[in-house]
Amino acid sequence: EDGWPSGMSGTKVIDDHPEYAHRQLTIMWIYCENKKKIESDLKIEGHQVANGEIVGAFASRFEYRDDNLSKSKLKGTTDITGNIKDGKLSFENKEGYGIITVFINHVVHGYTVYTDYPIKKGWNAQPNTWNWYFPYEDYVDLMNPDAVDYFIQTTHEEYKKRFGKYFGNVITNVFTDEPGFYTVMKKDKANAVPWTSKLPELFKEEFDYDLIENLPALLCDIGDKTRKVRNDFWYLITKLFEENYVAKCHKWCGDNNLLFMGHFRLCYPQLIWQRNYAGNVINLFRNMDVPGVDRLDTPGMCEKLGTKDSAWQIEDKILSSVAHQNCIVRRMSESFAIGGWDYRLADMKRVTDWQYIMGINFIVPHAFHYSISGQRKRECPPTEFYQNPMWENYKCYSDYVCRLGEMMIGGKNVADLAILFPMATLWTEDVPEPLVDDVPNNIDRDFGFITDCLLRENIDYDIIGEDEFGRTKVKDGNMSIGESSYSLLVIPPMITIRKETEEKIIEFLNNGGKVMFLSMPPLKDIEGNKLNHIGKLF
């Protein structure tokens, strides 16, 4: 594979098939109130996007206008896609429209490790200066099944040609490293969402209505269909990633007597971050034999574990929860990258202890380099191999982790409490803007605060997604799934859940289960309709 993120076979996938490059839907808008004619080059900070495909352009009136566009409401929308020629918009505004929105499908060039958005209030991710993250500043569209097939052909099948006789005995796992959507990791400052060229027709097949004519809903309130369009968009994006990359790699491993392991881009715990890079990571974890996370230790970062920061437990707890609910034995973490050359065994133990408390039971230390020449000396140090002075004492740490694993693997986790995962609210309430809106921002922060407070009171819990919740069996005041059983469901602040989830909550209550709503109970289903039963509980 030659480095990370997975999917490129070094650069061979894009070298041989440029059409497999990662795409985004760039969203632009022009305020046009009191303007009779609009002439505009479609540029983003000087970057011409005329070489992209104009998916749609729309003129709309404001039913309500707010300085924050995501809080504005549109009406009377008209398709004006035909008014764009060669990257230039020319439009006679005879009807007095207030805003024009333009949606452009194009290959993403210019990836950078600096993340443009979302910027979550009260949070600053620590920047890094890697310059070898993407060899050509391009990536692969992992929602495209043909691209993934070619990746498997040029990577996995090549391993098989050379080392197939060792599969299942010497070689037991295939590792995938940080595959995902990299729409927000680029040099242009455009508002954008992940995209694949066949998305409109796949959307029509899946939901039986047109995505393109409803694209303004990704940015503004367009009325009753707003939440449904946003939910369906992110649902399908996640499903395509899950089916066309994760499930394909998983099947290939199973067919070749190997286990599929690795992690997605979950270097930071925020739910908004997870949504942008993976859609809904719960759906992805359950398609892996050894799902994992990436516990970077950028200097100073992991000193925050269990201190005043209240979010670092989230990704580890999501992973261990999915494993409990799907009977996945090993929960992996690639740990210690970026710790630096002064990293100590004590630092490793601190991180390991924290992660094993959170339910991780299999550590993959980063990294063991045969050589530290070239970029390997600087790319996410340290190496933990013979070049490192602590290597002569490494057996102490290795024995410690082996003993922890022996105790943690094969046991049954006991947690009587499940916390409902609020991703549906983030799908329906958040829009691709540089600064996260207050509602999704607060939903995100509240989730971190609640999951942190429970741990500080020594109350263990699992996080449960709506799919898993829907699969639980309810009996005698408990709901059970996989190896887990819960008598208390905690519903953190959220706005939106599926109608089926509301029905399951009522079923659980009617069978003697306990439900605790915190602060703001959900009010609407994913179609924006008022929930029938929850409001009557209060």
C-alpha cells in the first residue's frame, strides 16, 4: 500500500485510472437581492472550478433570512443550471430572487493535513505539518466499487501472489489505515460534502425521489423535506462507503483465510469530525473482524486523558460498544504515533491503561521500522524497534500488555446502561460551513460531557446506534443484543430520531425498561414530522 490512507496502492489506482479520484460536491452561493443581472466566474479563492461538472444551480427567494445562512429558509426555488457556460454564470434576475446556490462535482486536488472545517466551538485540534500525506495531493473515491476492486487487485491480490501460502498461519490479518472521506482536508476553502458521480441515480434508486432538485437542503432550510434530504444523503454516503469499501475488503479477507482489521480517520473524538470522515462509524465497525481506532499521542494530547477534557473517551467507547453488541472479540488501537523521539515507556503505559479501561483489548504499537532513513525519521515518530534506546526494556511493556489482553479477551463486559448515539441529529441539523452551528455543536459537546461524567462516577455504559437499538430484544425490563443487556437507556440531548426508534423506546418502557431523557428530548423524526409518543411522556 505504501503508507496511508488506504485505497491508493501507492499511487497506482489513480495513475492507471484518473477517473477513480476522490470527488466532492462544492457548494457556492451568491446573494442577489436588488440585483437585476448576475455575472459571475465560479471561483473559490482564485481556484477555478470550471473543469468540474455543474450538478445544479438554483435561484431562490428568502422566506426568512438570517446572517447565518444555515438558519435561513428558502422558497420559490427555480433551476437555473442552464445559465452556466464554461464556468461562468449569467442570469437575469427578473423575479427578484434573493440567493443563487451552485453545486459542482469535481475531483479534489490539493489535500493538506490542515483541516479547513468544521471548527467546533471550544475546541482546537492540534495542527501538524506533514507534507507526505497524499503523494499527488489526490485521493481515491472509496464509494466507487470499480475503484475499490482495482485497489484490491493491485494490493491484496499482489500480496496473495507472493505470500499466499502464509495466509492464515504466519500472516493472519490485513490492516486498513484511515480510509474515508477527505472532503474537509484540502487547500481550497470551499464548503463541500463527499460525492461520487453516480450518487444522483443511486439516490433515486434508494429513496425514489430526486436528489439534485433538493440539493439546497444541504445548505439551508427548504421546508418540510429538509431533514429527510440531509438524513438520506448521509445515510447513502455511509452505505456506499460501507458496502463498496469496508464490506468488499472484509469479504476478500474472509475468502482468503485472513482477518480484516484497521481503523478509520478517528484521530479526534468529536462526532462532527466522525460524520465528515466516515458518515457513521458504527456501521463500519461491525463489518470488521478486528475494528480499531487510532490513538495518536501528539505531544500534550494524551496528557489530557481523564483530565479536564471531556471527549477523549468517545471513539474508544463507541468501538468497544459495537464489539459488545456484535460479539466482536478483539478491539484494536493503533497507538503512540507522533509521541516524538523522547517518548517513554511510562507514556505508553498511561495511554494503554486508559484505552483498556475504555474496552480496547488489542494494542498495535506505532511503529516498528526496519530503517529510519528518509521520511521515516520524521513521519509520526517514534519507531519502537531497535533504533530506539528503550528497545532493550521493551519486553517489560510487551509482557504487561499481553497479561492485560489475557484478562480482557474472552470475558463478558457488564454494563447495565446504554446511551443512544445522536448521529441522526448531526446528519439532519449540521451543514457544511466553516463554523459548526450552535445546535449540532452543543449536541456534540453534551455527548462528550455526559459520557465523561458517567465514567467519573465509575458508571460503565455502552453507546448504542439506532440500528443496534432496533435489533435489541426486549423482555422483562431489559433489552439485549449480542453479549450485552441493558435495563436503562439514556437519551442525551438530540432533536431527531427515526420513527422506528421512537416505537422501540415505547416498547422498552411498556416492558418495564427505564429511559432517562437528558435536557432536550427528541422532537422530530428524520422526515421532520413531530414524534407521536415521546412528547406525551412529559
